[in-house]
Amino acid sequence: MSVAPSLIEEHLLFTQGVKFVAGVDEVGRGALAGPVSVGVAVIDVDVAQPPAQLRDSKQMSAKARLENYLAIKQWTKSCAVGSATAAEIDEIGIINALRLAWTRAYSGLAIKPNHIILDGKHNWLQGKESDLFTIGIPSIDLPVTLKIKADESCASVAAASVLAKVERDEYMQKLALTFPQYGWASNVGYGAAKHMTAIREVGLTEYHRKSWSLSSSAGA
């Protein structure tokens, strides 16, 4: 049975004088098609207890994610999701695409955070300012706390993961109406058997990450 994420890490930051904390998480990094998306969930010291059924998005059913998505919108002070397309991933690489998606999410926030809690052990949010300038990605200088499995233990990060997962899944399911042969309604762009077979038999769409040598990986 999964354990509900808490606000321990967030309240520790509040005691240190941080006014607005944002949990940040990404989805779609390992997909073969579709965007990579970054969710951001901003809370402050007066935040209520998180939605009771909130978990890391990977531990929730699609129905539970949708129900929590609506609750998260009410629970947070501000929240947003930003994405980078498959074409952008091909052009600038997956890490820079993640950074681009993050800046788009950040720009959509009505309330900006003073501190970030980021899932994982690598701070992919920030790169060399000169490199970001060259490829047109704004540099956002914020302190970041890295925490492995933060999407399981920190409520703000779990909320961010749900936001990103729901919005990206819905986008891929809409694309599936136009491209039903790839099975995106269920695999949302990941390398499931139906998706791989369609790549071999039908080829790639504009929504595939062509720089990933998908035809050869599918055995074509």
C-alpha cells in the first residue's frame, strides 16, 4: 500500500523564511512520441492538508488522477503545466527541452515560487546561462532542493506530477483520434507493442521524436 506524501519538506522551507514553495516534476521524458511536460504546484505556509488520495501520479489510476487534478487546482496557490514538442526535443535535446517546458510552466504561474523542490538527483532545471541564451531559453535563477522520489514523499511534487500527467495524457489521447494505429489512447506515446508495430508498418508522424532513431529501435 502506498504512503501518502506529506508536507514535511515544504514546511521545513517555510520555517527558513521561504514564502512560496513549488513542487516540480516532469512526465514524458522516455516517450517515443509527443511532448515532454513539466508540472509546477505552488503552495504557501497556510496551505491546507493535501487531497486525501494524492499520490505520485504513477501510483494512481487514471480516474483517481483526474479527480485529484481538479482538487489540486483548488489546493494550490498557483499551478501550471508547460510542454516542449517532439520537434523541439529533436532540435535541442531532451534536457534542454525539459528546461524549455519548465520556463513555459513558470511563465503561466500567477504566483511565482521562491524555492523549488525537484524530484530526482539531477537539477535539470538550470543550465549554463550562456548555453540557454544561445538556444533561446530564459534563465530562471531559483534555489532548488533535490530529493529522490520526491514525487512519492512531498505533496507539492506529487501534485505537480499529477498535473503534468493528466494534461499530457489528455493531449496524447486527442492525437490518438487522428492517429489511432499507434495506440496513443492507452500508451500515450511510450514504447508499447502496438506503438512499435505501427512505427514499423506505418512509419513516423510529426509527433515522433525522430532524433531517437525510432525506426531502427523498432526493428525496421
